[in-house]
Amino acid sequence: MSQDKLIGGLELGGTKTVVAIGTEAGVVLEEERFATTTPAETLDRAVTWLEERGQPSAIGIGAFGPLGVVRGQDQYGCLLSTPKEGWSDISILAPFAKAFPHARLNIETDVNAATLAEARLGAAKGLDDVAYITIGTGIGAGILAGGHLIHGSLHPEFGHLKVPRHPDDRFDGVCQFHHDCLEGLACGPAIAARWGTAAVDLPADHPAWEMEAWYLAHGALSLLSIVAPARIIIGGGVSQAESFHEKVENILREIAAGYFHPLGEGPYIVPPALGQQAGIAGALLLA
Amino acid sequence: MSQDKLIGGLELGGTKTVVAIGTEAGVVLEEERFATTTPAETLDRAVTWLEERGQPSAIGIGAFGPLGVVRGQDQYGCLLSTPKEGWSDISILAPFAKAFPHARLNIETDVNAATLAEARLGAAKGLDDVAYITIGTGIGAGILAGGHLIHGSLHPEFGHLKVPRHPDDRFDGVCQFHHDCLEGLACGPAIAARWGTAAVDLPADHPAWEMEAWYLAHGALSLLSIVAPARIIIGGGVSQAESFHEKVENILREIAAGYFHPLGEGPYIVPPALGQQAGIAGALLLA
């Protein structure tokens, strides 16, 4: 394999970073994982690791956000205001552009990178219209529509979608901006605050799970109404509860009332298939 | 102008049809408008009108729905099950493909065609991320994201989005599938049924308008959360009430709570600019 065929990939997470070389098909040939520390240290380490392996013809980056992902905008490739100390207004792209002036660069949010990987290689293989919802400390979504990743004019904030309130829910919500947006009512910390127990410790038959699935089904219905995915993947820690995807799908079918054609026969709501590899495979596919 | 540079356009509405020749830039050179009757009569008339003007190199079509708009699917170019008598399962595309075998054909929903026209020539000129909500007998939306019209795996049904219920609203909703989806609570017939007076006859200071704007602001927030348009156009009969766009924008800014960057300085919620010409201009732009 000649050096100019190398593809580089970077998955920049809030706590861990993965740098890899691989193929345009998303196959990792060699990778290194390390803790995300300061911007200079983290990005330098990734650049140096890639330099030691040659001159990649292209580099794909999936990074945590909020992130400027619209080419031509001033903030393209930069982190915006983020609670992660020291990272606000940092250009993720610049050190790579400087070190690899001949490489084609592309950057996306981490959840969009994972969406692309699951759509090309994983739980939605071969589909061009896919959404990937993650539920953890926050709620986010990546969207592939007609084969294109959606950014919008900055980037969507799926977690801050307004959903109806579950009829039995008296909890205020944890979102500091909107209280009772989807994230405010259904992220991991919201479950813990509402029930006084961390999601991971709630038994499978606890009413928390029916309510959680109800909120996610409403989030999924909003995606159906606006971008009509052929399949919706739900991942992240909270989604690993027993039979969670079946619960969401059942409620979604009930509230959809037979109206939304893309639901088809199902399964429509599925777990991710690529696990920890989705982020870095997606970065390579972005390149 | 040589014959092979001709572009054809068709706007197929539920009640009226417009056929035109024009330019790829969406400029109509000559057009004819007539009532939509049976499929055979309507489509034959459009085909014949175009044939008399030469062989267009491309034809763009914007049609009422539900419509198959995903290339490669069996239903591409066909109306699906529609209440409009005689039109279910009719291929709109087939008579054009037969009469103009060398023309490039493209078909989209009417609201997507109008969205494209407003984004290229009208109220969102120059923007690549635009949504266009129409409120009349139903509620629909067209979405341009990153310069691409969104279909999803069939096509979105924005009107059937679930939104929170206005705290003062005790009305059941008119949607036969979902009762209290956005369309069920905020389309023209819902306003008339809730207040006992047609929307057009409600005075500007009637509380109906604050409630209507509240629902549309929640629909707009869902679009912001999922596709992050740089601007949202609201059109259709109901939107013509006095100061309606300002009302929606004010409520949207309140519920967005400073969180959504694309809102910028505004105006963010605007009326369409092209009026009756949007559909046919959009059809030409699709070609």
C-alpha cells in the first residue's frame, strides 16, 4: 500500500481520543487510544502519531461539540462555547491543516460520525435515511438524509426538542435552559433526579422505563415527521436497559397510529451494532 | 434559443395545474394554468402543451401528495393513497417519461418545490438551510438542508408532529389519526372548530391568534432542533393574519431561551416572497 493512499481518522471525545489510519471503507488498520487532556497536548499527540505513519491523503474527524461544521463559516472546524475547560473557541482542524497541507479534511460532530458508520457498516447498513439518538448525560442525534449528514445552519440540537409531557410526570426537568425539553426530561441525570436512583440501578420493571420509552418514542416521532428515517438507532448508556428498544418501538407505533409509512414492519428502533468502533470508523468514512 | 435548451416545469396541485417552459434559473418564459381534473386529461394536456413547444432537455415536477419521491423505489413518481378521487396509485412521471424519452426528469412534493424556489429566488434567497411551513386545510413543510431537499425514506409528514398542548387549550383536535398533532390542533379547520368561526373571520386581537402562533412556534422549534434552518418561511391562508409572523417569532424566541444559534438577530420567521409563482418556479429549478 503506497503512502499516499493512507486515510487518517480522529475521534475526539470529551474524555477519550482515538487516532487511526485505515481505509475509506472505514476499516481501521492501526489505532491509538488516549485520554483527552488539554487541546495542545491532545491534538499534538494525534498529529504526531499520524505524521509518524506517513502523509494521509485525507483525514476525517468526529469531535464533541458544540462544533462549527458548516464549510465557509468562520467557525468551521472550531469548538464553540463548551463547558469543557480550555476547549472553547479552539480550532480542531487547524493543527491538521498545518501538518498535512495536501490532505483533504472533513469534520463532523461525533454523533454524525457514528451515524455514518452505523449506516454504512452497522445497524442501518445500506440505508440512506437514518437517525441515531444517544442518551447519556445528555441527549443528541445524528441524522443522515438522502445519504447526506444534516448540519443545518449551525448544527441541530435534538436534545432540546420540546415534547409533550407524560401525563403522570410531575418532574420539572433538568435542562437549565428549557426545563422540560426532551433532554431535560429524559437524559440520565433527569432519570436519577426524578426517581432518586441512578438509571443503571433501576430494575427492569420499574415504571421509570415505561416513561423513558414514552419520551424517546415522542422524540422518534418528531424525527419521523421531519426527516422520515428508514430506521432509528438508539444508543448510549441509558438505552442498555432490558428490552428498551422494543418498549420505544411499541409506544411509537401506538402514537403513530398507522400513519407513518417508513415504520413498515420493523424492527424500526434498534440498538447500534458497532459499539466502541463506531466513532473511529465514522471518522475514516468522513475522510 | 435552441430547442434542446428548453426546460419544462409542471406544478400539479389538487385544484389547479400550471405547465411552463423556462430556464434552469427558475424564470418562466411561457405558462398555462388550468383546472386539475382526471389524471388522464390533466397529464395529457400538460404533455401536449410541452410537446407543442419542442423537446425539453429536462422537466421538473412539483406535485401534491402523498407522493413517492425516492428514486429507485417502486412508487417513485407515483401518487400513493390519496383522498383525491381517481388519483391514488397514478404515476405522474410515466406520461412525461414516455413523451420525452431524452429529457432528465425530477419530481418532488409541491411544498419542496416551493421551498427550493423561495431559497433560490425568494424569502430565503441564498440560504442552503431553509424550512417552509404551509398552514391551510392541512399543515405541511418543505425542508432544504445543506442545499438538498429532504425526502427521508418516503417523505416527511410535518403536520403530524406531536407538540406540547397549549395550557389553555381544551380542544380535542381534528386529526383523524392523532387528534392532537400539530395539524390536528393548528390547521385552518382546527381553528374554525375550536372557536366556532373561520380563521379568516377572527379579528386580529382574538386569543385564537396567540394560541395559533404558540403552536407554530413549537413546530418551528422542532425544526430548529432537528434540521437547524437558517430561516423559516410560513405561508398558506392562515398565516396571512395580521402580524402573525412576528407573533410566532416572539414566542419562538421565548421558548428557545437563547439556546439556538441559528435564530441569530432575525427576522427568522418570514412570509414567502414569491406568491403564486413559487410552485412553477420551483418546478423549473428542480429540472
